[in-house]
Amino acid sequence: MLFFPAESQTPPVRSRIYRCLYESDEFCTKQELAQRCDISKPTLYQHLSALMDEGLVRYSGEEKSTGGRKAQGVEIVPDARFAVGISVTENRLRFAAADLRLRELAYVKLPFEPIAQAQLETKSIASALEDFLNEQGLDRSRLLGVGVALPGIVSPDGERIEFSPTFHLRDSSIEGLSQAIPYRVHNANDASSSGHAEWFLHGGRQNMAYLSLENGVGGAVLIGGAPYDGDHRRSGEFGHICVEPGGLPCNCGKSGCLEAYCSARRISGDLGITLKEFFQSVERHDPERETLLFDVLRHLASGINSIHMALDCDVVLGGFLSEYLQPYLPVLKRYVLAGNSFEASADFVQLSTLRKHTAPLGAALHFVREFIENV
């Protein structure tokens, strides 16, 4: 069930019709649509005709016969438009194209050295984007925009990285990225983008804390579906909760941070192996790798309890490390419960349902959602 927070004003009729179709999980006839939107049939037909002419809505077949004339169904055209998301990490670029239902149309991962002379390599990113669009045969006339997910605190205008421990950047301009890419661009924090995507696709939770586990650790806080950014846009920087005073050094310059203990880098990059290889060795009961994994899970449980104690809501684990955590979720929940003073179960700990390519898809969501809300 897709989720849109309540609006203070009733959207225009055209938008109401489109959004009603967008949120419909079942076969929907024109009569049902008119009833749901509380509008007359002539008004509905007028707007539907325009939406169909624009290629945004189509007929979806006929309902089962009940003895009379079969009614035709209508639905949105998911691939009428698409958006691209780019996730920029310390060693790779990930491109994902998503349709209007945030379903992945294409995905590419490329090796990448993002930083040169303390600046983001914007021209290289723009060039790789054009290659992606060409190689995947994506029609630029249907492109809504390009969202860029970055591991750091991004300024409200999206033109500066205020702080990125991963890139070792502080107060660095990324204005050149918007200038180098010849499409609409939206720059945002990678973990926040991922959290918004999780909420959008699987809304219904009143509140949610999203914890992103990738080479960096971050997150997002959503209250009633609306993001809570904090006074200085640092809300959800869960990776820098201290879980081991005086412990392992972190990229932020401090010691003992959750990111230092629970990032994918610790069990992959630092060992010179892939995540898949690490978890395969755990499955073979390699004692050193098992010990490391359980240490990761114990510190992750400590971080989860700190988040839950502060926010009292579901904690959803996402990012590419979460793809491998399903078999170990019972162990993690036991660690969480052992350190929690109030809960009788750890069911508030959940894995993201959108685990693969979450950051680039979350970045693309900005333009998908903007389009849906303003048709």
C-alpha cells in the first residue's frame, strides 16, 4: 500500500483521479472511480480522456461478467515516466531507473573514485549517467529527473555537502553536479532517501526509524509519514551513536561509533572480500568470521536499542548489508531483547522490504513522488 501523508488542502480533481488510480490495488471501473473521488461521471470522463491522451492512464480490461454489459477497468501506465537515482559511494556508482511505481527498470554498478582534490568528481558522474541512459535504451523525453544519493549531510538547497565522514569532506560545494547533469537534479542524503522509499512503498506505520547499513551507517526518522530532519538536518545520523566508548576509530574522527562496528566496510572492505564471500564463510562456520559477525550483531543491537529508546517506534534495517541478515535476525532480536528494559519482544526490529538498490531507488523517488502529487 503506497502512502501519501494527509494534505491540508484537497488536491485538484485531475490529481485526485490519478492518485486514486495509483493507490488502487484492485480492478477499478470508471463507476467505482467516480464514487471514490466523489465526482460526477461527466467530470470523470473529461479528465480521464485527457489523462489517456497524455499516455498516463489506460484501459485495463473488462471485469468478469455478471450477466450484463461488462465494465471496463482503468489503471495508470507505470512506465509513462521514469526517474533515475544515482548512489555515490566511496568506491562505486550505482544507477537505477525506476518507473512511477518505483519498480526498477534498469540497474548498473560501476567502480568509481569519487573524490579528486577534495571535490566530488561531477563530470565523471554526468558522463556515466549519459552512458547508462544510452546503454539501457531509456527515453530521455520521459525522464522526470535525476536524484543523487550522497553519504553525508546535504544542505537544504542541495548544493553543498556540509559534512561527509565517508568522503572526508566538510562544507564542500556540489553545485557543479547540478550544472554538469543536463536534467533536473535533486541531491540528498543516501540513508534519508532510502528511508523515504521504504515508507512510501510500505506505509501504514505511524512512525518509523530507518537504519541504513552500507559502507557508511545512517538513517532517517519519519513521523506520521513526514521526515523529521532536526534543527540542523542531522536527524537520523545513527551511525555516530557511540556503542563502545574508546572503541574502534570512526571516519568522523571519534571512536566507538555504530558505523565503526556495523558498516559493510568492516566485514567486507577491511577484509578484502565481498559481503557474499564473508557470509559464505560464516555459513561454513569459519570461527573467526562467526566471531566477527556476532560482534557486529551485538553492537547493532546496542544501537537499535538506543534508537528505539529515544523514538519508541519500529526500527527498520535497510541498505545492502541488510540483504544478508535474514538468517541472523533471530540472533539479533535476542541481543536486542537482552538489552531492552521495557519490551517483551523485539518485533519492532524489522528488515526493509526494499533491500536491493535501496539508495538509488530512494533517490529516484523524489521525482516520482513529485510527479504523482502534481499530475
